[in-house]
Amino acid sequence: MIPAQFDYVRPDSLAGACQALAADEDAKVLAGGQSLMPLLRLRLAYPSQLVDIGRLPELKGVHDRGDHVFIGAMATHDEVLRSHVVNADCPLVALATSTVADPAIRHRGTFGGSLAHADPAADLPAVVLALEGVFVARSAEGEREIPAAEFFVDYLESALRPGEILVGVRIPKLGPGWGFHYEKFRRTAQAWAVVGVAAAVRRANGSIAEARIGMSNMGPTPMRARATESALRDAELGDQVRQACEQAAADTSPTSDLHAQADYRRHLARVLTHRAVRAATGSP
């Protein structure tokens, strides 16, 4: 289909982009376009204006900020994947990014665009949720921070307010003792996750001291497997881990669709969580 008619502007500064959005409540931000363009073609989105932020230097790059890594909203998936800082200090982000679509999409799609789109089947929202990242948004009224636990509101709905632009995301460095893994079940190599599981696990004295687990496509938003996280605390490797991971689907609300029934997604959540936790702890 052909998109509905809209105006197009390309501001030369972040302040200009914020002003353009403030002046038109029906405007949409255009970043890499990998999520927005299909919505326009299907006429599921009807913006009066597209505000192109693709060339704003304030939104680009990956930066080492001491206790955290700041990933600019306009950093492409390929840039994130190739970043030495990300691979060294946020390996879970790199692991998940390597599974996003295909190389062509990764060269065009952006880190911030994927998160702001708030699709629960996407890989990165569950990862940032598990790592307890912080979103930085800017508008004509100023800047504010949004914890990942508050950012994803509903299906394709984030906490970004009208007129706000996602500037980037702060990913805390978890430091030594942590292991990471991302497990994803998909129909084809480039497909969305039927279910995805991001695991960050810290071991101490032969047992699990702390675990953070984010899940994709198990509800209208990415979710934390809180019951499993609690059950894994002080668990010894082996049967205790398996039993804890049996609770991974607790308090989830997966949908049934052409790709999988809800009960199959719950089964996948349990299996993939067990695999991800074992891999994160280095278990065979």
C-alpha cells in the first residue's frame, strides 16, 4: 500500500527536532525507519509530519561513561555489535543484537528506534529491562530519565510523552562475577522471537547469588521472570536451577497467534530460561 500524505522535515539540531515535535502533536520521529516504514505502508500510522533525526550528532555513538555505557539512540545495531565498549562491558547487549534480523537491517535499524517502538517480540527491550537500563528522553521542556521498568507501558506503547525524543540509554556495568546469555526461538534466521530470554547471572561460592531474566513475547510488554529470579537466589547448580526455571512463565500473559499457542510459549519460556541460565553460569 501507499502511505498517507505527510510533511517531512530534517532539523539540524536536537533542539530543532524537539521544537518541530512540540509544534505538531501528530508528528512522528523518523530514525532508521525499519519499524515505522512498514506501519506507514500498511496505513497503521497516520503522521501529519515526519521529523527526521537521522543526522543529529547528539544521538549517535557508544560512549564509556565510567560506571555505565551510554548508547545513543541513533547508533545502528551494527555499530553496537562492533563496539569494543559494548562487547567488553555489556556483552548481553552484543549477544542479543547479533540476533536482530539480518546484516542489512542491522546496518540501517537503530538501537533507540527498536526500543522506542516497544514491540514485546523485539530482542533489545527484554535485554535492557534485565540489565535495568535507564532511558534518557529530551523535549522542548527539558530532559528526563525513565527506568527500564517504567518505560514499556503496553503493546507498541512506551512512556515517551508527545514531543519527546529518545536521546539514548544508560546501561550499567555489572562488573566481575556476572555471566550472560541470550536464548531465542524463532521460525527462521531473520524472524522475530517466538520467545526470547536474556539472562544475567552472578555466581558466588559455587551458587547463584543474583539473577536477572528478561523475556520477549510473553505479554504485551517485555517482562522480568521475577519468580525464577527469586528462586535462583542462593541456588546450587543442577536440579535447583532446573526447578527454579520451571517458574519462568509465572505471571506472564502470552498470546496465541499463527506462530505459536500461548501454552507453547510458556513451555518455551521454561526451556529457554533454563538454557540461558545454564549458559550464563558456564554450566555444561
